[in-house]
Amino acid sequence: MSSTESGADVAPVVEPPVGGQALTDFALDEGPADLKGAMRASFDRIRGGELGSIPAVLAIIVLVAIFGLTRPDSFLSKLNFANFLEQASSIIVIAMAVTFVLLLGEIDLAAGYTAGVAGAVLATRLQADWPLIPAAGMSMLVALALGVFTGFMVAKVGIPSFVVTLANVLLFQGILLLLVREGGSVRIQSEAVNDLVGGALSPGLSWLVSAIGVGLFALSQVRRQRESHGAIPMSLVWLRVGFAVVLVGVITFVLNQNRAFANAPAPIKGMPIVIPVLAVMVVVLSFVLSRTAYGRHLYAVGGNAEAARRAGINVQRLRLSAFAVTGVIAGIGGWFLASRVNSVDANTGANDTLLLAVGAAVIGGTSLFGGRGRMVNAVLGGLVLALIPNGLGLVGKTTLLGYDIDFSSSGVKFIASGVALLAASSVDALSRKRTT
Amino acid sequence: MNQPSGVLDGSAADPGPPLLHADGLNKSFGPVQVLHDVDFRVYPGQVTALIGDNGAGKSTLVKCIAGIHAIDAGVIRFDGAEAHIDDPKAATALGIKVVYQDLALCENLDIVQNMFLGRELTKRGVLDEHAMEQAARETLASLGVRTVKSVRQQVSSLSGGQRQTVAIAKAVLGNAQLVVLDEPTAALGVAQTEQVLDLVKRLAGNGVAVVLISHNMNDVLEVADRVSAMYLGRIAADLPNDDTMTRESLVQLITSGRAGDIGLTEGITE
């Protein structure tokens, strides 16, 4: 056997590669081991067309800079920061939901209405004086049933997902209308539900949650470094952990300041509850995608379904399950939607909800062609798509080149979001061209 | 690599007992009989080239061995015992692996992920990446692969020859005893063809029985220990690859089922 065996535990000296031919077998597997090597490796990946979430991160930085410069007092206010995170939360959850089917190269156009129906089930059960847990369980069960139904139609009957979920848009909208009774709205009294989006942790608890979060992150990074047997340099781990400490520390500090208006009756301070909830969801779902065989098989089917089938993967069952998972997570997204306005009506999950969710996933770097995407993409893309209306709304009316433009109008917001989505899918399509 | 064989008629060269012996295989699709009393042997540690024109029955024969087609009549003996290969799973369980021309790789996954697709190693439910990486590297090293920079490279970034290499390594990983390669060099350039042929030799050197389907007679002459030529659904000849075998004789066997005094008798060849 070759020298690769011994290279695992001793940090080897890697000759700088002089063109592809000069490298012997697995030369790169013995590196990078130092920070420079790790950075070069990720730079090579980017050049190879694997942009991942870089466009989304850039978009966030650019948008924050633009809005921050034009409206420093309102956009950069602490209240708006918390508000914006809450606006983004439901888009992010539904984007995470559709990521599962997007990975297969499928689509769920009705995920928004799945969320609406789940929200309506929760609201009506609570109104019927069910306790919270059974009501939430019922809501989740209904969302699962809707997902399984979609998956059955796609995987077993063999109808393209685009068509099935197009029909579902009408079907689920009908169910939603029946549940909330036309024109009606179901109020939610449960404080636990209403606090999901809008509630805040106490400042002390905020620090505790932040500390636990960063601690777990550090632990997982160190573990991964150890499991990589030298492929990940320790300095990179410290860099990441240090960055996380600073970022989370600053965010927690800002959120722990009173952000209510000067004449408000009570102070508002502490981390919005959505943040730890979203963080837990991202971690759990990312784990499923990247560390389990199930997740691996999702990517495989999205990449080459025939190869996956020949490798013994039950492609039909996997498709069905992906739609089921999408249904359940979209259902949880419905709770976020309901919690934000403390009620459910015929518009919950309707209109542009689904488009924004799919848009968020794609802007974050998830491919519409299947086989590529992560949970973090949904978060980053969701932030971009929430930043646009939030910032534009605060910019308001301005005179530009002699024209009066109302940036807070829906027209401008739609156009801006549409442009962002087109830009993101162009990046997706072009980088795909480059890698194949 | 070639086994010494002083006998010219091809019947008495003794490479030991065959690992796989398909005896009297018949297969029809409706009224069309595709395989006629096929007698096909594959020996461990040897490369058996399966040649023949399009429609001669090569693919059907391979699919019968791989459990994709059920046979109408005949016996398949594997390792001396009669084997009933009714579905692909049964073939896999015996250690029969087929690398089809389309390779069946997922471009969006890396080499390790492809090699372990559908049989991932897990530790308490979590993917054991390190163990898979090690095993993948060992398998590639045992095949003498020297062209892969990292086992964590995505398949989309690999060349055609490298992809063929990965597909073969994927087939070999585990308990492969017999590997069928369907035109592994058809789409490759000169240098890459050479790499893949080296790998084929190395595979047989490791004791694996290799069936090489190829239309390229130079490849066949270079790596094959034995040649089975098919003509119109029959085995026209089963010969050791010795110095009497030439490109011309192989082409004659493929096109007419006869070459000199070997091959099918006139009656059968229509």
C-alpha cells in the first residue's frame, strides 16, 4: 500500500502542486493541515463554481450597508433588528421545508397552503379548548397527512410534482377556507403560541441560551477537527469559534437593550424566542441532511436517481418521505405565520408566501435542479428576502432623478424581490454550467 | 499477466476450475431466440474478454449473469455450486458486480460518497465518514490508482478515465469476486485508456474474475487472458490469448463466427 496510510496522524509536508499531473495519489488528502491550505482549498472550490451561500452573504452585507446609510436612525434601530428577524422567521421555516423536495429536483408549490392549513388546525383546535400539546400534535399530523398525500401522488402515481402541487394549491386553499369559514379569522389566545414569534427571553436567559449555543458550536467544531485526523487545521477551528463568540455576543448584547419606543408603557428587551427555535431547527435538520444515510440518499437521488436506484436505494419511498418531511416542516412554518399575527385567516400562507420561501432557498444557494443545498441557505436567503421589504419600507418616498418614487410601495418591493430571485437563479444556472 | 498455454486449439489450457460457468444457456424474447446453448466460463484472477458484434448477445448474456434477465434453460454454476440468480440482489450477494457504460455515478457527490452509496457505514446512526474515507482510499490504492488527487473530490470535477476508475472501485469495494466491465474504454482518450487497462490488469491480479466487454481488439489483445467470441447468440470460440491470436482472427470470429479451423461449423453459421 502507498504512503497514504502513514500520512493520517503525522502532519506531512505537502509539496506545492505543479499542475494536476505532478500530484501523486491522494496528495490533497494529506493536507491542508494549516490555515493557508484550508483557505486555498475553499478558494479552489469557489473557483470551481461551488459558490454555496456566498452570494447571499454578500447580498446581506450590501443591503444592510445601503439601508443603513440611507436610514441609519430607523433601519439600524434595535427595534427594527428584532422586528426584522421575526419577519424573516416564517419565510425561513417554509424555505427549510421546501429544501427537502428541492434537493430531489422536485417542487412543492402548495407548501404555503400546507402551512396555512396547519396554522388553521392549530387555531381552531385551540379555540375548541383543546390543550396546546394535542392541538399542536393534531396540526402536525394534518400537515404530515398533506405531505404524504402529495408524496404518494408524485412517487407512486407518477404525476410530476409541479402538477400535483399546483392542484394542491387549490385543494389546500379550499381546506383552509373551510376551516376558517370564508372571510372569517380565528384568533389565538394561547400565550405560548403567540410568543413563538413576538415573545422574548429575559436578558439573563438570553445570555444563557447564547452561551449554550456557542459552547455546543465550539464542541462540534473541535469534535469535527479531531475526526478529520488533521485535515482541518486547529487554527481554523479557533477562528470559527472566535467569530461565533463575537457575533453571538454582539447580537445578544444589542437584543438585551431596551428597544421599545421612548414613550412605550413597558420596556422590550431580550432575545426574540424565534432565534433559538430557528437555531435548533437548523441544527437538527442540517444533521439529518449531512450526517445520516437518509440525507445522503436525498442528495444522491437529486444528483442521479438511476444511480441511486441501482445502488439499492428505494427511490420511490425516498421521494414520498421527502414530501412528507416538507409537509411537517411547512406545518411548523404555519405556526410561525399564525403566531406573528396571533390569528389565522384565509390569507395565512397564501399570496407570495411560497414564492418567497422557494426564493429564499434558491437565493441562499440551494439548486432548483436538485442535488445541491443546505439548511443554512434557507436562513441566509430568508434574511435577504426579509431585508428587502423591511429596508424599502423604511426608506419611504424619495425623489430620484426628478421622479417621486415611493420605495415603501408594494410595487417596488415586489420588483426588488423578483430581481433578487432572478439574480440568484442566474447564479445557480451559471455555476451549474461551470461545474458540469 | 498471460497464463502460459502451449495448446493452440484453446480447449486444453488449464486455468483451474472456472469461478462462473454458464452451461447450455438459452434465452428468448418472445419468438426471438437471443442465446443458443451458450457455454461461458470465467476464471478467477483472469480477464475474460467477451467480444461480438452488436446484437450477438453479449449484453443479454451479461444481464442473465447479473440477474436482470431470467434464463429459459441452462445452468449457472458459481464457485462450483449451482446458483439461481433470479434478481440483481442475488448476483450482488454472490459478489457479481457489473459496471455499465453509463457508470451510474452521482456527479454532485464526492468519490467516497459514491463508492459507499446505498451501503454507508454508520456509527450509532451517524455516518462514519472517516472509516468510509479510509476504506475508499485503501480500495483505490489496491487498484494502483494514482490519478486521483483527493477522495473528497466531487465526481463532476473528474475526467472520464477517473470516473471509470471510481465506478470500478465502487464495484470492487466489498466482496467483489466477478466484475463485468461494459466497454470501459469506449469514450476515453489514449492516456486514459491505458490507465483503465492497467486497472483492469490490477483487478485480475488481485484475484478477481474480470469480464471485459469490448469492441476494441487492441485492448482485448493487451489485457485479456481468454477470449470468448459470440456470434448470433452462440459462443463461436473460447480461446486463451496466446501468440497465435491476432487482431484479424478476432475480427473474423466476430464477423463470421469462424477463423481458420476454429469457430462454429458452417451449418450453424447460416
